[in-house]
Amino acid sequence: MVSTFTASLNYLKTNHIALFEKYYGRENLQPNLVDLTGINKILVVKNHDSISDFLLAAPVFSVLKQAFPNAKIGALVHPHLESLAKLNSNIDEVIAVPSEQELTFRKFVKAGWELRKKWDFAIVLNTVNHSLTSDLLAQYSGAKYILGSAGRVFPGTQRNFMYNLVAPIWPDHIHQSEKNLDILRYIGIEDAVVAKPLVLPPNRITKAREELEKKGLQPKRPLIGIHISGGKLFGTWPIGRLAELTRLLKNKYNAQIALFWGEKDGEKAEQFLNYVQFDLFKIAPQKKLNIACFMHLCDALVVNDNWAMHLSAATGTPLVAIFGPTNPNEFKPAGEQFVAIRGQREKADNITVEQVEKALIQLFGNKLENRPPKNPDQTASAETTAPGLDAEPASFFDGLDISEDVLKDLKPELNRLKWQMKTAEIRFR
């Protein structure tokens, strides 16, 4: 639920936006009339709460830093993206503005005052989401030039009137990263070599590796991450299919598995563990920096079309992404090491385990060989198995005087409790 102040802004945008256009409208400038030589401070406004959208916008910062190597580049972001933005080596200053749920008039004025007369150039990345708050904060930055896309015009207005540099829409560019870069191309800033969006602290990567090694990580065996969090409707691979793939990767390729899940997916994680019933590395929900470090240590990941896909790609880890209704040509991370599979009729559950297996082999090359474990019938490797975990589930009920009907009803729940008690989550602070 949005705050009272945000609701008031939304009311003004819906009912009185013409007044804003009348009093805040800027005169359009032609890009050839803009002198970029005096630009020393650049503010990029990406005040949207989506991790995916922020990471898709990361190439903008890389290109800006190469075009203006001596300029200070700032990023105005949603609070929960602040830590990720600070990992981008092309961003010199991160400014977090309260979310729509927490934004009050006083906080808004404070944010505007802190921005005032501090920036020479402001760029609003409005290709996915366009908010009045972002435009107003760009105005308060004191920037002589405000650049944004011509798209997503507020209803009731003629144009994006708070920008004096309005980049046209290129209809043949459908990928979101390209749409963001199109804004820069309008003022003559061409693409350059785009660096990785995130630079992870080496000490955090070492800490993550130590945690995995304590749990029995074997460097010579492939480590494949499975992230079970869902995406959009019809864009989530069934949990049973993920479990089937996991068992295949272990039994056929002797792969080690790292399980990732989101904060709201605890029950789904338990269901997944009940399906696979062998020990694996459980990466519990935690800070995004920690998750990124564990992802970085994986040889590859299998993810649905969601924020985890973009976070994994930002670490440079190869991945296979499951797509349904969303067009991968628009949202898949750019790069040959990121493979997208889209289900027939735009439904993720039409994707087969064989398709994902083939995609992983394509990513690994000769590294993923058909090399089953020495004891393929066991449900866990000796290095990571707690006492009793390699036993057949039915043995848990041996010697109990329970009728077959009652036993049938009890088995799933008792098995769930058994595996839950004897496997440990991996996290670090």
C-alpha cells in the first residue's frame, strides 16, 4: 500500500497532470546544440523497485563512465537496491529515495534538497516504468539538461514535458538494455565495451567458498545451482520437473547441487527436498550480496524468468533461464553464456527436462561428462551425507505397528520432517 503522499502524487498525475505540463514543461533541445564537454556530474534516475530492471540498466553506467571518465556518476535508486548499486564500479555515488510505501512529503523535500544544484546532467531511465516522483527529483537535481525516453507519456499530456532532451523510440530495439542505451545514443554516446554489472568483494566470495567447503564441496565435481523461485503466471517451471532435473544431474553427471529459494518459498523448498531426497547445499534466503557470491561459485544455474536470473547473470555465471509468456528477446541477459528456453504456447511447463539438460551440456562443453557416482543408487554422496540420510525412506517406518492406510497418510509428512531435521541451511552474515 502506498503512502498518503504517494497517493496524492498519483491523484495529481491522474487528474491535474496538465497543470504540471504547463508550469514544469521544458523546451525541447536538439542534441547537436548540447555542449557535453562541461559535464562533470551525471545523475541517473532509476527509482523502480525491480532488481531485474536495475540490472538490465547496468550497461548505461558502464557506457557513461567510458564516455565521461572524469565525471562523477550518481545513481538514484530504490532503497533495497542500494547495496547492489554500490557493487557497480561505474557508480560513484548511490542515493536511495524512500519507496512509495514510505515516502512522505518531508522525506520527498529532503531528498530534493539534497539533490539541489548538485548535478550537471540528469538521465531518467523510464523505459519500463515512468513515475512522476522520478521526474520531479530529476528536476530538483538542478541539472541543466534532463534526458529521457519519449515513451510512456503520462495520460493527458502531449509529451514527457520535464525533459529537455527527449530520445525517440527505436521500434527495432526490443531488449530492455538496448532501450536504455538508446537514450544515450540520442546525444551521440555510442556503445562501448560493457563491463560486468557487479564486482563482488573477494573476501565475501572466499567466505562463501569456505561455507560450502565445510559442507563437503568437491572442487573437481561440477556445482550446479537450482533456483526454484517462480516467475510470472505460466512462466514458472513445475517443482517436480526441477527435482527430476536435479536427480538426473546428480545420478548421470555426478554433479553437486546448490538449492536457492526466495523468502516466500519455504514450503516449495521443503517440497523440492521431499522429491529429491538426497543431501545438497541449501542456500537459505539472505542478503542479495551473499546470494550473488554463492551464485558466482556455481558452474551454472537453472532459474526461472525472475530477479534471480538477472542477479546470476550479473555475477557472470552461465545459466539456463526458463521462459513462458515473457519474450526472452526483450528480457534475457545479453551474452552467449546465458541460454533461454521458452515453452511452447508460451508456457514454461511445456519445457522438458531433456531440453534443459541439452542446454546445460551446451554451456559446459566437455566439463559436463556422463560420469555417474560410484554408488548411483545411494541418495547422497559420502562427503556430504549426515548419518542415516542415505537410507531408503521406507526404512524409517520399519518395525512400526501401523496399518497400511494410516502409514500411507503419514509417510509424506514424516518424511518431510525427517529431511528437514537432518539437512542444514547455508548462510553467512
